[in-house]
Amino acid sequence: HLTVRAGEVHALVGENGAGKSTLVGVICGAVQPDTGRMRFLGEDYHPRSPQEAYQSGIRVVFQHLSLIPNLSVTDNLFLGREMAGALGFIRRRDMGVRARTLLEELGFAHIPASARVDTLSTSQKYLVEVAKAMLERPKLIILDEPTAALNAAETSVLFDLVASLKDAGSGVIWITHRLEELYQITDQVTVMRDGRFVETRPTASLERDEIIRLMTGRQIADSEAPDPAHIGSENRLVISDL
């Protein structure tokens, strides 16, 4: 069970294998559900392909990138949505202007629109994926481990972008293993375990240890420091002037 409201950042958390990726696949039309139902914008929703989900206004930015490395940033942003004139010729100059404007608006101005993707850093490539999802304002955007490859400054820019999406009324699903992020950016947390819904709670009402307990199904005991008396005096490894 998952309910995401307009103007809300909803965290989806769980251990590896909890079912998060499968659920996202169902939402974006890549996986067909065996049972259950979905409603989107108040209407029954059953996408038969990612293209149908895209046309409905749903965007997914996966942790594993789907960019084409030997194409430019602009070409990747407009892939499948190229701007064409009356005779069918691609309007590359207009696409370049729109790409540069979009990157600047999102706070990604340090990424050249004309650069080939394979010349970019990993974090820049992820931001291009985000920009690709933002080319047309999404009604729902799903961000899978969005800060895994980002530095602190880039993470801050992404947080600002998510805040603007909230203000515009978009729904955001934020998938992460970095629990400290939940308190910085999310409003609600849904926990999954072993392919099942566990609980949905306001983020502010959950302590970190409680989230871990819901994810794992067990209480995490406080770790104990080893007894110094049991530490031997013989050196096992010594490194000097490395």
C-alpha cells in the first residue's frame, strides 16, 4: 500500500530485496502487477508500458543511468522528444537553447549542454538524468538513490529542486538507504520488508532506530566496544611512509 499526495515528498525505504524496485517497476509500467489496483490523479491507472506511464506524467530517475554515452547532453535530454520543424528536420539550435536554459533553471549550469555524456563525471551524468525527467514538469517523479553519486553541493541543489517540485504540487517518491536524508527532505515514510507493506508514518514521528526496526523486523542492539584486556600486544600489520 502506498499513497503519495500532491506537494509531498514520500520516502520509500527497505533493505535490499524488500521490493522497492519491483513496486517502482509497476508504477512506471515496466512490470505488470499480479493483483491489486492503482489510482493516479483520481482515476484508475494501469500502464502497459513505460511510455504510457510517461505520457501520464510519471518520471523515474533510476540509480543505474540510461543515458547514451556517445551523444551530447542536449541529444540525451531530447531523446525521443526531438524538436522538429515542418519538414521533419531536427531543430538542433532550438534544442540547444532549451537545454541550456533548463540546466540553468535547475541549478546545473556547470554541465555544458553540448558536452558528450561520456566526458562527464558520474554525478554530472545523474544530474543530466534528473534534467531529462524535468524537461516537461512531472506530476509524479520517483528518485532512486538520488544522492548516492552526488557531493554535498550537488545534493543541496537537488534538495532545492525537490522543494520547488513540492511547491508546484508534484508528488515525489524518494528512495534511499541514507536515513539521515529522510529528516532533511521527506514528509512521509513508507517501509517495505520482504515484498510487503509494513507501515507509513510521518517522518517527524519516527526515530532512526525505529525505522531500522521496521525495515529489518528486529531490534538493533547497541554495539559494545571490545574489552581492551582482550586486545593483544603483538602487531599484526605495520605500515610506514605509505
